[in-house]
Amino acid sequence: SALNMMTKSLAAESDGFICIAMSPGWVRTDMGGPNANLSPEESVRGMLAVLAAATPEVSGHYFEYDGSELAW
């Protein structure tokens, strides 16, 4: 909840930068475990694409690594 509110607040106050929150998905790491559906490389590629496509209109929103928007 705190991250959500901080993202929304920063986006509302921002002047010249874009503030979004992003989920990396379920990634095969020590934390995600061997059954996770994404490799670290797939997750990072997706997140970089989301960042590259971000516009001021999406500031304050929450996205999945694949660009789909997640509801707060």
C-alpha cells in the first residue's frame, strides 16, 4: 500500500519525469523458484520495453513486465 501511494503521489507531483510501479512477474530466481514461468532475461527484456514505451500519460500506473496494466 505504501509503494502504491508513493507512486501515485510522485506521479501527481512530477514535473518532467514519469513515475510507474512495475511487477517483474514470476521469475526463476532463488526467491521465485525453479517452477517460475519466466527467466530473468525474459523479465528484464519486458520491463525495459515497458520503460521505453512509457509516456507522461501512464505516470502513476502499475504495470506487469509484459506491459499489461495491473489494477491498484
